[in-house]
Amino acid sequence: MPDSVVPSPLTSQDAAPPSRLINLVRGWPAPSLFPIPLLQRATAATLANPDIANSAFAYGPDPGHEPLRRALAEWLTSFYGPAGGGSKISYKRIAITGGASQSLGNILSVYSDPEWTRKIWLVAPAYFLSFRIFEDAGFANFGDRQKMVAVPEDDEGVDVESLRRHIEECEKRAQKEGDHTPGVKPSRPWAKIYKHIIYCVPTFANPSSRTTSLKRRKELVRCARDFDALVVCDDVYDFLSFPTNEKQMEKQQGGTDKASLPRPVDLDRTIDGGTERAGADGFGNVVSNGSFTKIGGPGLRCGWIEGTEKFAFGIAETGTTKSGGAPSQLVSTFMADLLETGDLQNHVLSVLQPAYARRFFKMVSAIEKYLLPLGATMPQSERQVAGGYFIWISLPGHLLSTDVVQRAKIDQNVVVAPGEMFQIPGDESEVNRFQRQIRLCFAWEDEDQLSEGVMRLGKVIQELLKEAPQKGLQHKTESSQNRESVEKFW
């Protein structure tokens, strides 16, 4: 690209890289936003009550600490109520977990079989640390065995038409091969084996930052019902939402206490007769995977699943829970206090949502100033509601993320996540290629470093655009090296 068509406010490349590292890879909450004073109060109050304290240090009931389940049901009803049909969510639909990752492992343990379950359909680009959980459950891709398959996204989110088409083809092959009976796990009255597992982040997706539309969410639920599939939704970013209109955000002096869209699990409960419709088995076809990690802190290791009462009971019957007791029993008592007093809800509304909105606005402003003039693009740039932690960037021209990531670290001391990190391992299809994308996180770094980090990234992109047009194609084999180089910054 000629210099004359690269409009940019960037100065020429510095002779030496800046001394301060800026980490736009790490998808963690900023420590300054941890609710430590709130947890200190809740911990003291809980442990001062002998009745609660004694149960807190015991094994706990299999479904989890009941006061937390009830408090969560009230909050979820309030937050999703208008969008989700307005009906009250029963606490019996909820089981407490050790966080979203542990929960995903338990879901696969109870509701999948590495032989009978045909495929794991992952909406791509996908959360890269989920891959090993699926592989540990017996779904690794190797040789001719293709168990994990990429499903594309577009500007409406999950491409359900493509998903449906590929599941239909998969079912035809299975019928032809006589694949009719579960292969590994015995029949258990509290569980079932789904033929397909669909994994997605429907709201503020990691990494693509896309939100799936209401129309597509309904289509996804109906697709799952048609093919005996379970949709596992990581709904961990839903509470971190805010309007994309900065003036509106300032005017309302806080975030929003209502979801703008129903979750797929809400739709499964309400549309076309819901989960108790004629012919349904009561397990449902969607589970919502929730966590206190993004709204409290990762060290809490506490979360929940919501599904049908029958589904939640099955999760509570997991072997690790039957042996070890309720996950996160001690922390559950603290979180119950935070919800019952309204402290956590207020923290989300008055601290987290405004803080992440400011960070989002700063990063987007910098992207518009330093990256878009170079030809970079963002998905769903016209949406009215944003949130989560991430922004997905498609690079301009011929550039590959391997080159950008490498040069950004060496020349500008800024680290970003290459798109290849989010490709499903072993899937060689075209929809699973993200060599020209990068992910930026606005949650971890200090607010005043976000614009600086994007500016540095812009310098790198500008310099690469000035170089030989085909130079970016020389490093295709370095993607695994590139991933290793950023692992320490996760």
C-alpha cells in the first residue's frame, strides 16, 4: 500500500521500544475493580453467624448452598425477566459450580459420551482454553477422527443455517454407519447423552465481541431441539453491558440492571411450549453457564449453571460432587450474603459497568483514530449495546496476525492475541482460519494505557503496510511459535 493512501496521525517508528509493557492479551478483570471491601464485610458477617459458618465449612448439599441458589434465582429473574418472558426463575433450576470451566467439564461428564455424541460444534473463533476441556472429555481431533468442528459467525452472531446444514449431514452419515447406541457410558436415571454439543458465547463473545441476535437465538434453540443437541452457553459477560452511546451512559450515571436480550436458556424455557412441551424429555436443550469470575474475581472459583430442574439435578449428581460435596461451599456462603444485601448487584451497576464502559470507549476511540484509517475493521460497529472484555480486529491489506503480534512485542512492547489462538485445533476448514485477526482486551490494563497501547499497535501496522506487499505471507508456519510467545501474558 503506498504511503500516500495510509492516512494516520502516527509518528514514525521509535528507534527503541517503549520501556513499559502494555498487555492487551490478558482477559482478566482489573485488580482495582475487585470488590475486596464488600467481601471483607460479607466474610465477617457470615463467619460471625455460627449456623452459617458451620455449614460453610461442611461438605454442603449436592446442588449447592440453597440461600445462594435462591438469591441467584431472584437476581436472574430481575435481570433477565423482561427480556426472558417475565416469568420467575426457580432456584431448583440452578446448581452451584466451581466456576464456568469446572462446570463445562461436569456438563460433559454427565451429558456427553465420546462415542455416542457425534460432534462438538464450537462457534468460531472460540474461547481457546475451552479446547482442552473438550479434549480431556474424549473429543480431541486426531487422524481421521473429527470430533470438534468450527461453526461460523457473521454480523448476526451464530450462523445457525450453516450449523443446521452440517448437523444434518452428520446425522445422515451416522444413520448410514449404524451409529445408534451409546458407546461408553451406561444409562443413568439422572442423566442423558446428547447426540450433539454446541458451545457458544452468545453475548459479547470471547474473542469476537459479537452478540447473537434474538432471531438467531430462537433459531439456535429450535435447531438444538430438532437434533437432540445441548447448547452450552457461556453467559459470563452478560452483566457487563452498557450503551454504546457515551453521552447516554454519562446521563444515566451508571449501567443497566436489565438484559437487552433473553438468553437461549430463557427461550428454551418459554418458546413453542418450552421444555415441558409434548414429547420433550424434561432435560431441555440449553444450559446457561454462569460465573462470579468476571463480576467478583477469578480466585472465588464459584459459579452456577441454569437449566431445567431435571438438568440441574443431573449436574448435582456428578461423581466429583457426590464425593467432594458442593463445589465452592465456603465461598458460596459469602456470595449469598453479597446478593442478599444487594452489595454485588450495586457493585456491578455502579462500579463495574461504568468502569468497563470507560475502558471500552477509550479503546474504541483509539481504534477509530489509529487503526481504522489504516483499513482495520471491527464487527457490529453499529450496535446499541456493548460489553464484555474484548474487541476483535480484522487487519488491513495483506497483513497476518503472526507478523503483527511479533513486531508489536519487539518494536513497541505491546502484546496482543493472534487470531490463530482461537482456531479449533485439528479443524482445517476455511471457517476456522483467523490469520488476519487479533483480539484486544480492555479489561486488564490501566485505563490510561489503553489508548497508548492501540497507538503503538497502529505504528506497527503502519510500518508493515509500508513494507513489501507479500512479506506477511512468509511467516505462516510461525503461528504456534507466536502462541507460545504470548502464553505468559494470558
